[in-house]
Amino acid sequence: MKRRQFLRAGVATALAAPGLAAPAIAQTAPQIKWRLASSYAKSLDALFGASQTLCRYVAEATDNGFQIQPYAAGELAPSRQALDAVTSGAVECAHTPLFFYSHKDPVLGLGSGLPFGLNARHQLSWWMFGGGADLINGSLKKFNAYGMPAGSTGAQMGAWFKKEINTVEDLKGLRFRVGALGGPIFTRLGVQPLNLAHADVYAALENGTIDAAEFICPHDDEKLGLVHVAKYNHYPCWWESGGMVHLVTNLDRWNALPKSYQAIVARACDAANAWMLARYDAINPVALKRLIAAGAILRPFPQPVLDACYKAAKEYNAELAVKDIHFKRALDSANAFRKEEVPWWQISEHAYDGILIGNLGRA
């Protein structure tokens, strides 16, 4: 009897005592469910797949205590309104490229990368160590949001044209479906930029509504079938050289998360960023081979065309900088970072890549 009484007393004491292990764990690791609005269709398996990967990592790291459910574009919010859904609190987070919202604040364009801007590695380094995170999140705060890199395409595929581009004059009058921030630059060269949903691009090229189009990477362009309606692909994609995508969270909901969950989400974003870039590096080369076999004619943009585009981009950015001191500060920061990076790359990555390219036919 004495033993039973002792055990009963011990259980009663344990249940009554505050701050013991089980209650503490329950308090610091609550069950949380979020919804993620992606800006991408499920058919874009690398882009939508990155958000799925991110959500899976968070669930695994929290033993399903924190679950984020990804939804494709249009299921919770239209593709280019994902940030709006986050701002309003309609969803807790979104996976989206920030250039979609540069019309709200041009600083956000630098989050994905400006034309002739940083490449994917430079972009991430600027974000982490060059002040980029503070600058971009300073702008996102105005929309009650907080962002972290959670994917990168790297430099994307060039644009598909129905006719070969040999001079700047060849651009004039072209109706061009172009994303990212290239539209205003091409406008200065006489192009009519158009913003079409990707599902409408093939038909528009086929029936002559547009003369040219760009999309994402070889893997995605092949799925869209662009090579069958526009043979010439001119590269490089100077208007989207980094292709960074962000997890954007509602700031209030982010601040309400336990610190441990915030840390897990941040590391899951790092993993998703690496996953997407590695995924594209694996699937783009084989897709490019298939595009060439299907009749794609790859041509570099002639140097005079590139020079004219670069000049137009500098002029456009300079005009924005005069109007917006915050954009000027972010632009100056990114440009200064690029200026420091390029000389090193000239004798490292670029030099080594040149060797690989030169030896390609000697294997």
C-alpha cells in the first residue's frame, strides 16, 4: 500500500508541477499549419518542385509539427498576386520571384536580379554578405512581408524568334513576350513587349500574334514546344541572369513563429535554393540537346545588339534611380558588389570555363 501511495503522490506531483519536460516541449514546438501560394504551375516541375522540397524539409525537421502545404498558381492566388495574398494575410507564405512586384517597388526587382545584373552565385552572395537581404527586406516590410532566397534558375535560356536577329534594326516593331524586367529595356529599342501567360505563348507564336518569346530554361521551353513555332534562339538571357526565387512570408505570422521554427524554415530555404539550381543543372543540358535535334538554331546576340541593350538598361536604371532614392541605394550596392566580383571571376570561374569550352571537342 505504501508503495502505491508513493506512486500516486509522484504522478500527482508530476502533473501539477509547471515547467517539466513534456509541457515545455509542447509550448516551444506547437502544431502549426501554413499554406504556400506558388507563382508556378505544377507542370513547371523544377520551380514548383522547389516549394514542395522546402515544405517537405520543414515537416521532416519538425517531426510534422510545422506543416506547410504548397498550392500551385491559381489555386490560392493568381501567379503575379502571390505577394498580395501574403500581405493581406490570406495566405501565410508564397514562393515567388520578386520582380513580379517591381511595379509596386522597383527595389524588389533587385531581389530576382536586374538586366545585366548579378549571376546566380553573385546574387546569393550579395544577398547574404553584401547587404542585399537588408535592402530587399526593407522594401518587403512595407508590404508586411519577409523574404528569403528559396530557389534559383541560374542564367536562363535566350529568347525564341521567328527570324534571325542580326542588327538592332531587326528588333524594331517585334511583338515580344518577355518576362522579368527586360520589357522596359527592349521598349527603348523599338520592341513591343507583351506579358502573356505561359499557357498562351505557343498559340500566340503559332498564329502570329507575337513574333518572339522567352520563357525559362531549356527544360521548360521544351515542354512549351517553342522550338516548333520559332526556330531561332538568341542568347544569352541578359534580362534574367540570376533567376532568384523567394519564400515570402507574412511578417506578422513570421514573427509569431518560435525561433526554432524560424531557423528550420531558413535552412529549408537554403536547401531548396541549392536543390533548384542543381536540378536545373542536371536537366537543362539534355533538354538542350533535344531542342537542337528538334531544329533549334542557336545564335548569340550580335555584339552591337548587346551593346545597345546594355546602354538602354543603364539609362533605364539611371532614370529610376533619380526618381527613387531607395532604388538608387540598392542599385549602387548591387553594382558595387558586381564590380568587386568580376575581376576575381575573370581569373577563376570564367577562365576555367573557357578552358572547358575550348577542350569540349577534344575529349
